[in-house]
Amino acid sequence: MGFFSRLVGGSDGGANQAAAAASAQEQEKQAERISHDIDAAYYRWLTGSAKFDAPAEVQAAILDQVRALAARPAEAAELVPRVPEVIPKLLQSLAEEDVSASELSRLVVQDVVLVAEVIREANSAYYRPMTQVKTVEAAIMMLGQNGLRMLLARVAFRPVIKMQEEGFSRRVAPHVWGQSERCALAASLVAPGLTAGVFEAYLAGLMQNVGLIVAFRLADRVCQNGSVPGSTDFGIELLACGRQLSAGIARHWEFPQEVTDAIAQAGDPDCPHLAQALSQGDRIAKLRLLLDAAVVAEDDVLVTDGLDSFQRRCLGKLSHVEG
């Protein structure tokens, strides 16, 4: 009897394992399909009326140039402004655990742009203060050190993405920056649950689209009149190539290796926790933009099946991000 029990039990165990493996494989395929569909919808929205039915050779020429530039990150970095040198100094001060709000205030008031940004952020809908914040020191206490670090990084990155000269890259830059801001915030929100660094996730979110802007600048050189190829397959490949280009530029700028690795590996199977936070943040941010643009609805399968309950709460949080 014991023999037959073990025999039957072993057979059932093998069948259960096979069923579990098949289920996991199907879930992975579904996740890939949803990611593909989100990226496709995002690219269509991003390019809007500028997209056209480009010949295959035009699409190939752009992608080849982007891939080639990814192997020359120093050259790629020349196509975007560098993050200002003052930011690392302020971030270094923030790394000191015993630094006071008054000491940070003295640093911030040296830059009028930062003063305005800090006070505006503290009074934003995201923080929702009971009374209006009017001083830099009170704003810093409201934001906290991590909030201030994120603000400094955002102020530093804004011109990197938004200062484009002409063509489609200039028109699309504000939308790309909007996605970067929302991705950074969403990635920082999901990071603790993945035991990933909150600020590192935020920094990766701001950095991941720098290469996409460079890719669009290359497309401007190939295409005419501010147009861009509208093929979905091209768009998804351009988004992926742009991310690898971002990773190369980040390495050239000597960003922390865990941040550059996260950008390069986001979306890969079994990627590090920080890369998982970035990938989830990217998905949430794209859906937020698509929802706000009425491209998808709250009950769309991309939202209901693409996000878990916590990620949907993060999606709601992003509605407080000012455009």
C-alpha cells in the first residue's frame, strides 16, 4: 500500500510541478504581451501626428545609428547637456546623516531656482501641507532629506531632456520629461517592497529616457519635416535601444554602477531588484500618461491585468504630479 501511495503521490507531484511550470510560463508570456502593448500604445501617443509610414530602409538606418552610438557613449553624451556639477556637491551634503535643515537651507538659498523649486514642491498636491509653506527651512523639513535629494536630481535632469533645438525631438521632449518624472516617482514608491534603494530607483527613472531623446535627435537627421517612423515594431525597438543608450551615457557620466545596470537590465528575466523597480515604475508612468490623455480607461486590461493592487495605488499617486 505504501508503495502504491508513493507511486501515486510521485505521479501527482510531477503533474503538479508540470502544471505549475506551465502556469508560470503562461503568466510570463502574458506579462510580455502586456508590456509590448503598453509600449506600443505609448509610442503611438508619443509620436502622434508626426508619425508616418517610413520605408524599411529608413527605419533600419535610424536603429543602426542608435545602436552604433550606444557603443560610443562619450559621443552620445555630447548630444545632451550634462548634469550640472553643483548637484553632486549638494547630494554629498545630503548623504551626511547629521546635517540639519538649517544647514541645507543655507546651501539651497544660494540658488534662486532651487529656492523656488523647493517651496513649490513643499506646497504641491503631492505633499498637501495643512498651511502654506513659505520658508526654505520649513519646505526642507516638509520634504525630508530624501525628498530634497529627489528634487535636486529632478531640477538637474530637466534641462538634459527638455533643451532640444529643433525637429520632432524638441516637440516630444516635454512628454518624455513627463514620463521620466512619473517613472522616477513610481520606481521610488515600489523600491522599498523590492528591497531596492529609493533614491537610486528615482535616479534611474530620471536617467532612463536620456538615450531616447538622443535617438529622436538621430531620427530628426534622417527624416524630414519633424516626422518620425510610425511602425509599432520600430517604436518598441527604438524604446529598447534608447534605454541601452541611456545606460551607456550614465556610465560615461560615472553614475553608480547599480543605477546603470538597472537601466540596462530593466525588463530582463531575473533582473536585479533595482531594475525590477525601474521596470515597474516605467510601466506605471506610461499608463498614467495614457490615462490622462484618454488613450486608455481605468478598466482597460492594460491597467487591470498589467498592474497589481499596490501598483494601481502608485498609479493614483502619479495623478498628483504636476505637468
